[in-house]
Amino acid sequence: MAIKLSIAVPTYNGSRYIREALDSIISQLDDIDEEIEIVISDNASTDETPDIIREYQNRYSFIKYFRNEENLGADRNFDLAVRRSTGEYVWLFSDDDKLKKGAIEKVLEVLKEYPNIGLIWVNYGIYDEDLSVCSIERRDLKTMEDVYCNSADEFYATTHILSTTCSTNIVKRSSWNDVDKDGFIGSNFIHVSVISSYLIKENTAYCINYPYVMIRMQGVSRWANEGKLLVYSVNLASIIRGLSKQGYKKDTANKMLDHAMGDMWKTCITAKVQNLNPSLSLLKAMIKNYGTHPSFWIIDLPLLLLPGQTYNSKITRLVYRIAKKGYKELKGELP
């Protein structure tokens, strides 16, 4: 049988959590008739990840394992994870997240009803490090029901910034492979660039509103330490601002950027706590992408320019409260 769905897991030193991720997928496959494969693309891990995957391979024939000879960076490994898959559709899934029961069955139901859909997006919740407490359940869609989108603009108007999270996207493999990715490497958001590039032509997308994906955000810093999250956020903003050049409505990009700005003050504080000293190029990029928002000049930029030594625990909590209050007051004035 042809593979209908590949679940592609790009990983690097994922030994701490990858068992949970794999178990949450495998436990759902017993009662599913469609052919499913799990494809793991290992970016030259130096921990026990290879041993763990081989252990799973010995038990499950549908797991395919590829190991890069060297670390190629997150974006290239994401691309390889999709290209190494053979399914008609590919679910890009992080090695430290987890699926709730029924997630795969639901996605297959959507594919059966809409066999040529351009993209499926699955809602999510944000959890603590051990996935025991949900801090934020993303139910921000306009309706509590699933949403079928007839255009790429409608999709981003429905999901806005939520769709940029890796583990929530099921892509059409042929469409992904058709996109020239040379200009997308290095942002850590290659999936956003590729999806926006092909979806403007494919048009249709389906949004599953139930939060089947459990995102492990709290306490996980291996991919966002030393203030890297701020750099990634600026990269994402640059991608969003470029949507109009791809044929999207300007209003689509503007509203997505407004949503992206919502947590920027938190990101700035986190970066300073992690001892980030912003470079001139980073500041210029932030001004270019966020300069039209009043909150950037009044809250975000001042937070970023405060001396690093002021960010001890007590002062950080005080600054956090002041910034939060200031942002709420400005929220109604954002363009």
C-alpha cells in the first residue's frame, strides 16, 4: 500500500523526550488501516538518540532512521525530514512534543474528506516541561469548530501566528518539494516560508480546532538559550513582512505581525535574562520589522537596552509586571 501519511521527526540530541513523542504516535496506529510511516532525521546527535531509535526500529518496521554525517542546521534537517519521507502528506513533528489520543485518526478523516487539501493545521496547547500542566490552550480561532479555508489569506486570517509552530502542520509533500528553498535556510522557520510559498497557489487548507498537539515549551531551552528566541522571532517577523511579495494581502501580513508583537516584551526580557547583548544588526532588523508599532519603542526596545546586570530575579519580576501593564494599556492602540 502507498504511504498516506508520514510523520517526520527532525531531531538533534533528543534523547530526553523523544521516547514520549514516539510512544504518543505509535500508540495510535493499532486501529488504523492506512499506511503510516515514522521518519526520523537525526542532525548528527551526540547523545543517546541513535541508540533509542535503533531500539524502536527493532520493534517497529514502519520507523525509518536517517542520520546526517554532520549537523546541517535546523532548517536543512527539517527539509531533509520531509524529503526523506514517502507519504503523500507529511506531518512535521518536534522530538519533544506529544500527540493526544485520536490525533492521527482525525487527520486521516480530513484527508479522506478532502483528498487534495493543500495543508492541514492542528491546534495545540502549551505545557510545562513534564507535560502535566497546560499553561495555555490555544483556542483562538474565530469559531470553536474546525475551519475549511478556501484561500491562503483566509488560512492565515484564521490561524494568524499559531500556524508558525512546527508540530502543528501537515504538508503536501509534492508541493513542499517543488519549492526552491535556497533563500529560506538560516531562519529556523523554513516550514513557514515553504508553506506560505506553496499555499498561495494551492489555496485550500483545513484547520482542526481541537488542541491535539501538546507543545513542551516551559523549561525547554536547548533550542532557545542565550537569547536565540529573540533572534528567531525577528526572523519570523521578516518572513511575515515578506508575505505581500508572494501575493498575500497586506492586511494578512499586518495582522499576523500584530499577533507576533503580543509577546515581544516577554521575549526581550527572556533574552536579557539569558545575557544577550543585542548587536547593531539585530537592533536594525528589529526596527525594520517592528518600528511601526508604538509598543516597540515604548516597551520592547527600552527593555532590550537595559543593562544586563540589572536583570536579577527581583528586578526582572518588577520589569515584567511594568511591561505587562504597559502593553495592556497600549494593546488597543496597536495599528
